[in-house]
Amino acid sequence: MLIGEVARRSGVSARMLRHYESLGLVRPTGRTGGGYRAYSDDDIRRIFHVESLRSLGLSLREVGRALDDPGFAPPELVDDLIRRTRERIAVETELLTRLRRIDAAEPAGWQDVLRTVALLQALGSPSADKRQRAALSSADVVPVPVEALVEAVLNESDPNVAGALRWALARSGGGGWEPLAQALDSPSAEVRRRAVQSLAELPDDEATALLRDALTHADTVVRRYAALALGARGVADAVPALIDMVVQETRDLDAADAADALSALAGSAAPADRIADGLVGRLADATLDPSARRRLTEALADIPGTTAARALVELSHDEDRTVAHTAAYVLGIRDAR
């Protein structure tokens, strides 16, 4: 069979067949009387073998070794091909992600494309200063896709840059809830913390709903951030979690934050009574350590209503002198008001 017919039947161009011959991969075994190449059935089978191995990603040199070297075993090469393929997929996936983000920015022209690319590169810079500047400029210079901001904030370890990214995310106009919700279930405690911190700064109803769900999260840190954020939003569902923080938090500053959130929630009679009842109920627990009882007493200070006032009067005569002094001091402040 002549080279032209082989090319038509095999789908391999005559030029490539000549290249295979020059490399010694497929040499036609015969010649016509006029000196033209003549391929036998075995030659054609070898062409298909070459094409099959090339389809797996083998180089022409590797194809030649696979076909002609009896000692050339496939396992090592196949493992190497798997590794190379994974690397190639990772590169292509990164490119696809970048293109999607540029498309989401809805560029009006190539200058917008270039600005978006520059901003995305800056967000991934090894320099914290560059990342922070990119975050701060993202809302004004060129819009950055929400997904890019979410990815950046979930991976950011520098607290100043993370704060700038959360600010940019909150100003982005909405979105980002789904990847943040997924990040709440990340195996990394740091990623979970960054996710709930980001949700806490998103002002929309979707973020509030996710924070409500996070009140029952298995991660204590997630529950606490969610409770503080919901308290600031006036969501009464956060009250039990905030009281738990007052009881359990070993750092007085964090316990004070929880108490401040409870005070902010006590804006009407019903929530105030509910909060006071919750604090008093925990004070009745005989197993509480003295520091927890002191914090609960301090938390009653800014809770209005008779329930809190009566509890403070009783606590001013508590056997624990620290608790008694704290209650008496708080009562003095309330009377002065």
C-alpha cells in the first residue's frame, strides 16, 4: 500500500509518516518498481500501535522504546504519565478558573482584562503588602469576582490582609455564601475560623441564615464567632450560645464580648427577661467554678429588668466574697443610673 493510501486509511498524514520513518519508528518494508514506499499489513499495524501509545501521552522516543526494547516495562512509565497528566490538569484547571473570573468581572475591553489579571496576580502575591493593597483597591479600581475574594480570604494567614479581604468581600455586593458555607466544614480549623469571620461581616440575610446554622456547629470557635455576630445583629437565637461563652470562656476579654452582645440584645422586655433567666439559671449550677459565677454576675450588670435586679441583690450576699462584692458594685452602678 502506497503512502498516500496509508495516510487516508490511518488518518496519519504523509508528512508524519515520513517523520516516523526518519526516526525509525515505522519503516515501510517494501518499494515499488518506481521506488515508491510500499507499506505491508505489519507496517500498518505498527502505525496504529504508534498512534495508540501516543494517545496515552508518550513521546515518540518513548513510543520507540516501548515497541522495540523488550526490557522496557510499562509500570514506571505509566506512573510517570499519570503524574504528568495530573500536573497538566492542575495547570489547565488554574487557567480555566482565571478565565472564568475574568469573565465574571464582565470586562468592557482589553484594558479591563489586563487590570483584572493584574489584581488577581496581586491577590496571590507572596508580599502581604501587595495583597493588602490589592484587597483595598478591589472595590474601586476594578471589580474582582467574589469567588476570587473568598479563595483569598480563606487562604490568608496575615491578619491585616485578611481584614482587608473581608472588607472587600463585604463591599462586593453579595454572593460568596456557598463557598464560605462549604469552608465551615473544612478539615482545617483555620479555614473554618476564616469562613465564619467572613460570614460575620457580610450584612445580608443569607449570611445571617448561615450564622444561625453555625450555632450548632461541632467547632466551638465557629459557634462563638457565629453567636457574637448574631448578637450584634439582634438575633435572639444567639442568647444560649452567648451565655455558654460567659460560662465557659477562660479569657475575660472574650467573656466580656459575649456579655456586651447579651446587653445589646436586651433591648426589649421579653429578651431582657429571657437573658436574665438564662444567666440566673446558670448561676444556680452548684458545679460552676468561682470565676464562671463571677463572670455571670458581671454579665447581669447591663441586663435591665427586675429579674436581673433581684438576682444581683441575692448575689450581693453570696458566700463567695468575690461574687458578693461584684454584685454589690454592679447594684451601686445600676442605682446611680
